[in-house]
Amino acid sequence: MSSYRRIAHLDMDAFFASVELLRYPDLRGEAVVVGGGRAHQPHMGPDGRRVYARLRDYVGRGVVTTSTYEARALGVHSGMGLMKSAALAPDAVLLPPDFDAYRHYSRTFKAAVAAVVPTIEDRGIDEIYLDFCARPDDDMALAERLQAAVRDATGLTCSLGVSVNKMLAKLCSDLKKPNGITLLAPDEIPARIWPLPVRKINGIGPKAGEKLARLGIHSIGELAATPVDRLVRHFGAHSGRWLHEVAHGIDERPLSTDAEPKSISRETTFERDLDVQRDRAALSGIFTDLCTRLAGDLQRKGYAGRTIGIKLRFADFRAVTRDFTLPVAVADAPAIRRAAGECLKRIPFDQRLRLLGVRAGNLVPLAAASEEPGAQGKLAF
């Protein structure tokens, strides 16, 4: 692959859950779900053994932050309501999230990676892109060295995908989890990528997957063989062309290694389209989780945002954004949620939702930001 761009995507394996297993090693091999509250903190029983909360006993509106691979095998995934998860895995252990610990391990693994490959695009608390182009090392050897560096620094595992662009690298990092490495050259796309389901492409969510299936398009190869004008007709000009390009492995986005980010965001595509009224509890939990994660990203990177924005994508793929500028920059989850809630009030909800995102822009260094709360107001969710 030396004659091509060499971009790697490094993704920590079930990151939050794996950090919890460092603290509670007796849970290794069990279905564990992170997403409870303080009431679900483990405690010592009268016999001196640690007692864990179980998912079957959960009552509330919370959502799954993450889960171990054993829980995922039972159908429990991030963003799912905890009550729904309890029906799938009632005996799973439920732990409250510890974002301070996750931020610590995030900083630690990234420092270990930077000592090996310094050109990094930070994509969040548990994933990064790396530029291998300046390194003469064999890609497999370099990926193995990065895995060892992460493991030695944190005790955690990660998976890597290495290919010619960010889209393919991210796709590949998910193919051999956990603790896997996947290398992909451009001439291997037809044999190794085209047989995969279209949902493997980052950005094709459940609704788009269903729509493609109705058109008789199930695999990436079938998507690549579909005329671009047909895709444009059904998905619009921008999305149709994008679908055509990614199916052929085309992604020209450069690595963004700027020291000063312009904005920081978190978003999620739902497993099914959600109704604002009927699924209000689930949406509220997801909304809170996104704001909490965004606050963690801001604090870890040392920024606060004066402008908080939201992004919605409806069932018909129409995207809507709204921004709310505060008198002071904020980095705490409650203030972010209040401001994002103000944005939501300005949107008519005439369809189900398939994606929700929260963004912080107009960034300033955290040290210069006021500790005053942001805009007040009743929340839309």
C-alpha cells in the first residue's frame, strides 16, 4: 500500500465498558451495560462480595451509553433505552458511567499513540485517525506497534483499519473487533468491501438501509452498480452522489489536524425512526447523553462554546440545524442541554426523527470561559 495514501482509523474496543472492566475484572466475560445512575453503583455485600445492579431491576428513562461485546451479542447497543435492553438481557450487570475515568484513559491512549505516530485527527473520546504516509514502516507492523503501545499504557485493546482514505479506514476498523487489524488496498475493494451490507458504510443508517433494500440494493457492491442518476432520483443530488462515491471507495476528505478546532459535535442515528411524542422518554435520554458526551469532549480538549447548535434529520432525510448563542461560553452538560433545548423549540416536528446531533461552536479556551450557567429555559425534550 506504500504508493497510496495510508490512513488509519484507531477505535478503542467497547471503550467505556472496557474501562469499567479494569476496575471490576470479575465481570470479564459477562454482559455488562453502562448507563445507570448513582443508585446503580456496586457495593459490598454482607459476605464481603461485591454486589452489582442488574438490568432487570432498572426503572426509568435512561439509555445505554455502551455495552460489552457479550451484551451486544444479546442485542443491547448504545442509544437503546435501558427498559428495552432489560427485556433483551435482564441478567446483564448495570453500571453507572464514570466520565472522569473515561477522559483520563482517553488522554492516556492518545498520548501513547502520538509517541508512535504524531499526525492525528481527534474524532472523540475513543477514536482517532492517523496519517501513516510519513512512516516507512510496514502497515501491519506499525498497527501492531500502536496496539501494543495502547495496551501497555492503558491495559485496553483497540482495533485498527488502514486504507487509502478515512471512510475505508473507519469501515475496516470495525471488521475485526475486538483487538483486530484490517489492511485494505484499493484493488481489494471489489472482493472484500462490495460483498458487505450497505449498513457497514458509516453514514448509512437504518432508514437509508431500509430504503436501499426496497430498491433491491443490499450490498455495497449492488450500491456501486446502481446508476448514480437513480440514486439521485431517490435520495436527492447530494446524498445520491455521496452514496455512489462511497460505494466505490471514494473519499477525498483530508485529515484535520488543526490544533484549534472550529467546533465539536456529537450525533447519533437511531435504530428506528423516533416519534417526538410517542418516544419522548427515549429521545430525552438520548439528548441528555449526547449533551453529556459533548461536555466531556469539550472539557477533555480544553474548550468551551459560546454557540450551541442542534442537528436533526427527519424520516424523509431532510436535515435541519438551529443555533443558540449564549452570553458566556459553556462546557458543562446542563448548560449545553438548556441551550440545545432552546434550539429544539424553534423546529416544527412534523415527522419522525432518524438522527439527532448537538454541536458546540464559537470555541474559546476553557480557562478563559466564565463559570456562569448558560441560557435558561424549558427543554423541548
